[in-house]
Amino acid sequence: MNEASPIPAGETEPGEPAAPPHKQHMTGDLTQGPILKTLLVFSIPMLISNVLQTLNGSVNAIWVGRLLGESALAATANANIIMFLLISLVFGFGMATTVRVGQHFGARDIDAARLTFGSGVGFCLMLSVVCGLAGWLGADALLRLLSTPEQSRIEALAYLRVIFVTLPLGSLSLMVSMGMRGAGDSRTPLHAMILTVALDVILNPLLIIGPGPVPSLGIAGSAAATAFANFAGLVFQLWTIYRKDLPMRLRGAELGYLIPRGSELKYVTLKGLPMGAQMLLVSSAGLAMVHLVNLEGLDAAAAYGASLQLWNYLQMPAMAIGSAVSAMVAQSLGAHDHGRVGKVTEIGLVTNLAISLLMAALIVVFDHPLLALFLGGDSPAMPIARHIQFVCTASFVIMSVTMILTGTLRAYGAVVVPLIIMAIGLIPGRLGFYALAYPAIGSEALWWAYPVGSTLTVVLTLAYYRWGKWRAAFDL
């Protein structure tokens, strides 16, 4: 794939014979070529981006834990769950935008892709402003609702308020990246992420401890460093898009596309709401688990916070491959190549399982040195964290299958049934198991709830993929 502007349908390079519009190649085309190679070429930059993004959070956690202590580390775990809760809808609308951009791009309708992209960005930017305000006003109440330990609550509140003030800029950066991926470009977001992580790694300790003339901001400095780094990544991404005249650039009258309107906004909202609700459900279940873990004491909360860091890495391959499968399927649907869809899904599943199983094995084998990065080798939370990893790691490999299948379902516009399945897996599956098992096995119910809920979710998803009528949801 080159990075030149796309060749419009009906045009060819001088001296070349004309090709049918649906077969002509353009930048970001995911509808042609060997499936495995295309999947890897597209998903590897996303995987690296996701790893870097998680590394960014892990580096922050390391600095916070080592410079400010376990109380501050527990505070960031509580704060990050709340932040994810409030931006879940933004993520949902962003995913719907990505799918619609991919469908139009596969159909070679670049103007329609830009219209969808502009509507999605404009709508999500407005929504993120509302979420940021709500987060600022409601953060303290949410922290109290979570039973956040008092020694962590004040620190978590300072961290959250910086995050929420800068939420619109972070949402804008996310939407630009997702739109670019819908158009088959996963490299530009990767380059922006490299810059973001590099800046965050440098700025975090500086703003936390404040050497020399730099002000000491404590835990709020960690949030401020992340916000500045994200802003720099956004600027770099926009500069690249316009310098190279990439497909999703908006110029002149096209800037009016940023005002949400018409059928594209309807698609983004109708499909994005269930996607956002699914993420909101996951976030809410995460909040419930944090609340239940906090009731077990500070050591359990710190152990759980460190475990979450490792689980983020374990989910990276499935997230990247699932997003790649969704983009490839969406473009194939736009090109009316339904025969390619099943092959993309099958190859995506096999590739994901191979990578996820390898990563899970490495995490279990090297759990002590990995957890020591966040807790310190002699922390009283270490034995709890190691036990959590042993019990829960396999559940994320199980869930990775659901993430790949959901990528295909999402590309077809089938978003309601996956939401229902996720609700069943998380509420009666995970939280219901905890409620039933806790009187018998105590805190063990917290950790075993993960594999129980994940197994139920993947069984239901496989059944829907095999026998459901999700293909009828597609409409371009």
C-alpha cells in the first residue's frame, strides 16, 4: 500500500487498461490480496499502537506506584475505570463511524466516507464535552460509590479532574485514528502513538516530582503529562493527513461535514448506541468489580490494579485483530464481496488464538517480575496478585474469540444481540456467580467469576454467529 491519494473509480494510470471500479486499487484497500498478509499488514501497526498505549498507562502506573506509593496506584486504578465509563458512548459512536467509513471506502465512494467521518468526529467532539463536564461534577460521588479507600480517594479525584478537563482533545485524537483505520490506514495512528508515548514517558516523572523549576503536581502531574502527550499526537496526526493529502482530509466546503447531519448521523447514532452501551456495560461491570475488590482491603485493591495492567496487554492482540477483521469485512461488504467475509473471520480467529495463547503463557510464567514492576517484589499485595493471574488469565484468551466474532458482526451492523450476550455474560455470568459463590468461598469468588462469565459469553456468541440471522442487518 502506498500513501498517495486514492485513484477515483473509473480512472487509471496512463497506459494501463481500465479496470472495473470495484477492482481498482487505492490507498487503504483491504478488499484484495492474500487475506492473512493483508490482515497482518493492517493489524500489526494497530497491535503496536495498542501495546504502546497500554505501555503508556503502565509507565504512568510504575511512576505513580514508585514515586507516590500503593495508595496512589490504587487511586489511578479507580480513576481510570471511571474515565472509561464516561467515554464509553464516545467509543461506541467512534466504532460505528469506523464501520461506515469502511463500507463507503470499500464501495469507492470517498465523498460519502468523508461525510461519515466528519459527522462522527463532530458529534463525538460535542458528546465528549458533555462527558467531561459530567465527569468533573460527578467524580467525587462516583469514587465514594466505589468505596474507594479514603487514602486513595483524594488522589484519585485530583487525577480525574485533570483527565476530564482534557477529555475533548483525547476524544478528537481517538476519532481521527478510528476514521483513518476505517479507510485502511493503520500506520498514521501508529506514528502518532509513538510520539505520544515518548512524550508521556519523559513528562510523567518530571511533572510528578517537579525537579528544579518544574512545578511538583503529584498525581495530577501524571494526568497532565498524558493530556499534553495526547494533544501532541493529535497535532502530528492532522499534520500528516494534510501533508500527504490522505483520503480522510476535509477541505473547503467539506469542513461543513463536521456538522452532524442526515443519514450518516442516523447510522452512527443508531449503531453506535448499542456499541457504546456494550462498552458502558463492560465499564459498569468493571466498576462493580473494583467496588467488590476495594471491600477486600488496600492490598487486594493494589493487587487488582497491577493485574489490570497485565490483562490490558493480554487483550491487545484480540483488540487489534478484531478491529482489523471489522475493517476488512466492512470494506468487503462495501465492495459487495460477501464471499471474502467468512475467510477473513476464520483466519482472524486462528491468528488471534495463536498470539493470545503465547502471551497468556508468558504472563503466567513470568508473573512475579512483571507484577513487581507495579508493586515491588516484597509488597504484601504480591501473593494476591500472583494468585489472581493464575486464576483469571485463561478467561481473557476465551474472551478473545468473542472479540474477533464481534468484529465481523459489527461490520454487518448487527450490534443489539452482541449487547444482550455481553449483558448475560457479565451480569448473571460474572456478578451472579460472585453473589452465589461468595458465601461459600469468600474472595475467591471474585477471581473465579472471570472464567465463568467469559465461558458463558463465548458460547452464546459462537451460537449466534453459527445460527443467527445477523447477515440481514447489513444495509449500505
